Amino acid sequence: MRKGSVKALGAKIKKYRKLRGLSQVELAVIISLSPGYIGSIEQGIRYPSLKTLEKLARALKVPVNELFY
């Protein structure tokens, strides 16, 4: 995946997290990941696995494909 695409994905996750009124820590607890990992996804540093994307989408109450468009 291109660097710009990873950054766009991270920005979408951050957008939906904020819309749900969740902190990185709260989201991390919900999906059993570290807050640092959530932060690195949102910054476009790390690309989450499909399984993690599914967990994120479920926690953010959006379809997985919504995170890409």
C-alpha cells in the first residue's frame, strides 16, 4: 500500500474515532490493542491487518470499506 493511502486510512480512523467521542486509549481498550499502536495507525506509520481493520470498523460502527473511501 502506498504511503499516502496509509496516511489517508489513518486519518479516516481518527475522524471516526473522534466522531464517536473516543480517545485513543478508549478505542485501544475496546479492541484490545495498545494506545501507541492506535496512534501509529492514525499517523500512517503502521498499516493494520485485516483482522484489526475489522475490529476498528466494528468499534467505530462503520463498514470496513468506509475506512478506505
